[in-house]
Amino acid sequence: MLFTKFLLGMAFAAMLTTGAINAKTQKKEKVAEDVVVPEVTARRQTRNLGPQRMVSADLRWTDEQGIAHPLVGAKVNLHDPDVFSPNYYTDSTGHVEIIYDYYDYDQDLYLKVSAQNDTANIKVQTKQGVLYTYDFQVNIMIDDYIDYTFTTAVEGDFDRALNIYQAAYYYGMYAKQINYGTAMPMCSINWPGSTDEGCYYSYNSITISGKTAASGYPSSWASWDVIGHEYGHHVQRTKGITQNPGGTHYINTNNIDSQYSNGYTLETAKSRGHKLSWAEGWPTFWSTVAQSTFPADIRNISTVGDTRYTTYQGFWYELDTYGALTNGYARGSYGDADEIAIQSILYKLYSPTIDTYDKFAISAQTLFDIVCNDHSYTFTQFIQAMYNLGYDQNNIAKLLGQYRVIPTQINIENNYINFPATFSWSTYMGSSNLRFNSFDFVVLDSNLNQVFRVDNISCSVNTATYTPTESQWNQILALGTNYYVYVISKQTLSYVSGLYASERFEFAQPTEYLTGFDTVMTPSAWGFRQQYYFDGQSAVHTPDEHLTINSTRLRCGYIEQSYVVLSAKHNEAGHAYLSLEFNKPVYFYSFDIALWSDSEGINRNNAELVMQVKDEYGDWREEADFLNDYTLPTKDQGFLNYGVWDDDGIYGIRWLETAPATGTKNKGRIAFNNMLFHTALED
Ligand SMILES: [Zn+2]
């Protein structure tokens, strides 16, 4: 049969040198060509097929750059006004052959080409649901042959629809392959959509925008990256790996922030932002990897087969980068609610390239299986699935840090043998409105065995700190070798997200002693009574031989045998304070502070809690404004630890609270736990 086709092709090639392009013109010429008939007769005798004839075709579509490609997998039927043949499909070279019994059809016989494939479950239709098809008239008297290239210049929207069809066909076939041979459900692709709407996916249906492309960018119907992204949504829905809240999504921002500024509460914005970023990040990754499996002639089409996402909307960005390789906007990374961060991390996990931050080359199939088995619908869930499967959390951390999902540094301060050091790290998680607020702190020995672990350290400020207890510090010292620290960062508003382990950082043992003395004042050590006096009280404290403290206080007592507490909110008060003055400079001070409960009736709008320190000249200066600068935890949530080194030394410290003078109950209560004051030897 190939031989026959070739002969016919030769015959027509000679005949078509006049440059006929239109298919109908070609066919008329074929009918008029006497030479053909004997050949056909001869072949029919060879095939000995009686009344059977063959129509064959070689079909191509043309991309936006004017390059022709074989039309692959497209459905073709023979039909007359009444009878339709079974479905045939063009092969990988765009060829199809249909042998038919000409007694079954009348003289008006057509070869119908449809922008449809039933193996990949793809069809391209207008918004009204009309399938894009094209009819060639077939000469029933002969073995007819059609050799034709569709172009936008001649067939217009049919060729454009074939561009969409061919993209969707390859995405559909890839989806079937990675899904172990089971195709996705039929996906209807509607084009052109509205001229003022973008592309979107909705339950087994994709709409490709009718917008005019930005100058220098592919048309919407030729935006293979966008078509692949939308098809990726189809795969997600089918496999149950999304809880996409829908609506407009944004790139180059944190989606918690974008949802919050759209008017959702922070709780809802967090949930929507996380789900949206995963729902939009994964399909672009999937589509980018899918393209790498496409035939060479397809990968050579402009914007196809690279690792950039390019859209008719007039921008592109690179997935395979840690930096800011974009066109059309300036790119940043915004943590686990940033779709570009997510798709870039997924791409790095997949990419065969290994570098300083990317230690992974996981196959597309394995990554697909992880997501499908886990039914991940947030990035947190996906990373937990990776941990559970045993992927190295330290190597994952190297990658996450590059996209600002987690802190990339743990610092140590006050690293002395006789005084527990303080470790600190950023609570930034890519959002302007939400930060990590709970941490697990883990110390490992030089063999990476766990020495100790402290869970759920809460923090409401930009830098989280942990100071090991004396006994934990002694455990570290007893190692005698370098040791490692990592933290697990969590965000607990409404639900726990994050749970990302940082990279482990190596620390050396301290080599120096801190020379000086620490005076620790527990709440009971002050000797205050359990009473909020309405007039000022004063006392002198000499907890040890190193420091003398003069205290004055108003509405401040030692409450319930637990904490030193200020209470300004009372109808006969409105003010409360605790003021401490020292007989010598204090170079380091730290204290634990918290709200007594979550119903104290004070906030940054109706109250104030400032801390001042007294310098060497006797002047008081403001050091902190707790209601404005911090979200104070309640004592049950865990105290905020506040510690400061001051090289010049301070001579006093005081906390001044103002609150509405309303109510008969003692409210506006601020609780203090232990305080530590460090004085130097020389003084
Ligand atoms: Zn999308």
C-alpha cells in the first residue's frame, strides 16, 4: 500500500506544479487527469479488492511561525449525506488510509477532518460547542489521495484550532502515559473565548481566551504553555490533587497577601492562598515537563520545549532558576503561597541538573505518583509527603530556602561556656501579613543524632529566638564537638501550615567564659503582695551581692502565686507601671512578658504598653512599644522572651501601661515571668 501511495503521490506532484493550494481545486484536477485511472485500476487488481477503494491523506497544520507539522492523531471519517464511516486517525506522520466499499456511499463523498482525538480524549470546539472540522470532497471513482497543509492564511480559524488541538493532543497523550495508560476524561477546549477574559478551566472544559496577544508574544491559540497549564488543571481535577478555590490569581506576589487585600479575612486568605498557589503552581510545572517529551518538530516551535512559561498576555518567566529571569515584570520569591516558587521548586526536584541548592533529580513519574498518592492540595502537604517517603529534609531545605519558603540562616549570640547562647532566625514566610509563629528547635550531635528537641516555641516577632536552658546547654557542652541546629517552622493561624525543616547549621563549642554575674529575679523574688495598689509603692531588693534594685510600682502585684502583673484597666485606674533602677550598669537584660488572658480588653487602639530604659546620663528612652510592635501572646500560649545586650549599660528599666479607666474588674493585665540582669565583673 505504501508503494501505491507513493506512485500516486508522484503522479500528483507532477500535476500540482501549477501551485494549486486549495483542496477542492486539487481534486478537480485529479478527476480530469487521465493518467490516474489506469494506475488505480492496476492497483485495484493488485489488491484484488473488488468494489473496494482507498482514500488516503497526508495532512499538516501550520504553526504561528509558518512552519508545517504533521497533523497527528486527528479523527477522520468518510461520509456522504447519510452514511458515516467508523473513525480513523492520522498517524504520527499525518497519514491516514481508509479502505471503503464504494457501494456504501453515494457520489457526494467527503473526508471529514476533526480537531478531535478519542484516545487522548480531546476535542476543540467553538464556545457554542461546534467541533472544528474540515471536509475534503473525495472522488469515489478512483483511489483518491489528499496531500494538504492547512494554513491560517487560507483556512483561518480551522488551522488555529488545529494548533490548539495538536497541543492538547500531546498533553493528553502524556497525561495518559504518566497515568499508567488510563486517559483523562474527555476535555472540551473552547476557542475563541471572550476578548476580555483570560484562559480558564472548569470541569472537563478549557476556554482559551479570544484576546489579542501582546506584541512579540504568541497568540492565545499558539500559547502552548498556557494550553498546557490549563490541561494540567484537568489532570489535577481528575486525580483529586487540588482544592482550587478559584477566582483570579496573581503571580509575583504572595497569594495570602493577594487574597487578604481582596477582602478575605486573614484566616480565609491563608487557606485560599495556600490552595491557590499549589493549584496554579503544579500545572505549569507539569506542562513544562510534558513538553520535554514532545516530538522534536513540536519542541522546536517557538516557546515550546523550553523551561520558560510564556503567555500571550505579554510576559514570560523562567522556572529553572533561583534568580529573577523574567520578561515583562520584576520577579521575587514569596514562599509557599507563591505559585512561581512552587512550580520552580517542583521543576528543580525534577531537573536532572544537580547544583549547590538542588540535590534532586526525581523522575516526572515519581513526582506525579507522590502527589497523586498523597492527594496533596497545598505545598505543605506535598513536602510532608516527601519527608514521609524519606527524601532528605536537609537537601529539601536547601531548595526551599532559595525561594524564601523558610529561613536560610540560624545565628548564635552570646556563645559562652558559662552562659547558654541564644539562637535566632527569621520568621519570614514570604507574606507581608503572616509570619511563621511556632517553631521546633532541634540540636544534633556531629553524627547527626538528636541531642534534644524543644517543640512549639511560639514567636510573634520578626526574629525568633531560643535560649537553651542550663541543662540543655550543658548537654551541648558535653558533646565536646561541633554540633548542628535546625528549626521546623510552622504557621498556626486557623490550621498548621509550614512544618518545613530548615537546613541544619553547624556550630562550634564556645571557647570563652562570660565574665560577669547574672542576677535572676523570679516573680516571687520581688516579695510583692497579691494586690493592685491604687497608690505608688516602693521597695529595695538585694537578691545577691552583685546587684541592688530599687522598685516603684503602681497597680502591680504578685498574682496567684505565679507572676508579677500590671493592671491598668479599672474604673479607678487607667495607669499602671513597674520601674526598676539599678546601683550599677546592666549590660544584658531579659524578661518574659505576656497578656494574662485573651480577654484583657486592651489593644493597640485603646491602650499602650511602652518600655523605657535609663541611660548612663539618667535619661529615659523608649525601647519598645509592645502593643504596637508585637502581638503579645497570652501566658497560656507561652511568654514572649525579650532580651537585649546594651554595650553602654542601662541603669534602669520601666514598663508603663495606660488603658481605659473603665470596669470594676482588674483588666489589662500584663504578666511578667523571670527577669535576668547581667552585670560585668569590673563594675
Ligand atoms: Zn490556572
